[in-house]
Amino acid sequence: MLRPVGGGREWEADPGLIRPATQEERVTAGVRAANARSWTGRRLFRYVPYVIAQDPTAHPEYEARCVSGDESDCGATSGPHPAPDQVEEWQRRHTQETQHLRYRRTFADYAMLERFSAGATTTGSTAGGPGPSPR
């Protein structure tokens, strides 16, 4: 007679057709049984839709770092700026001075999550840029 690792109804098996379980099969069955025991309906998670929007009270930051160099990165940085054009101008000047051509650019902003309710409106841009996006 055999029964599942996590318990359950036994069944009869032909001894000539069975083999010992491998270590991997035992671990997998044990994990599956533990997961089954932990999801017994004690918890109920409900989906709550949120809108993700750029925080209008915090300004985004743009920055670039030079990653050109023969043996190691140059490492020069533009520093944070409130607009991308200032960073691009720094890149042009740095390339003129050093002939470096490769930069890592970063953009950072602050996001806020708000509960989504039908008919509610939020401020921000439309799809394709920073702004609200139903998640």
C-alpha cells in the first residue's frame, strides 16, 4: 500500500513496478505537501487595484556617468539635473574634452500609489511616459 507524502487516500501498487523515490522526488513532494498545508484557506488576499502616478511635489532627476576608458571607466558624472538637456550638454562637453563616447544615463522620480476607483481621475501624463498607470 502507498500513500501521498502529505497524507491522503492509500492505494495498492504492484511491488514489481515500484522503485524508491529519488532525493529530488522526495524534496519536491515534501515542498508540495508543505505548500498545500500552508494554503488551507486561513488567509484570503483580495486584489486591490492601484494607480501609479508621478509625485507632482517632487521633481525628477537626470544624470549621466562616463563609462568610457581603456582599462577602467572614466567615472566622471554630470551630477543630478532637473532636465535632460543639461545632462546632454554636459555629455557633449565631456566628449569634446576627452573623446569619450559611452555614458550611462539615469532617470529617477518619486511615485505614489493611490487606490483606483471607477470614475476617479488622477493627475499625470498618459501612457508612454511617467504618470498614472493602472496596475
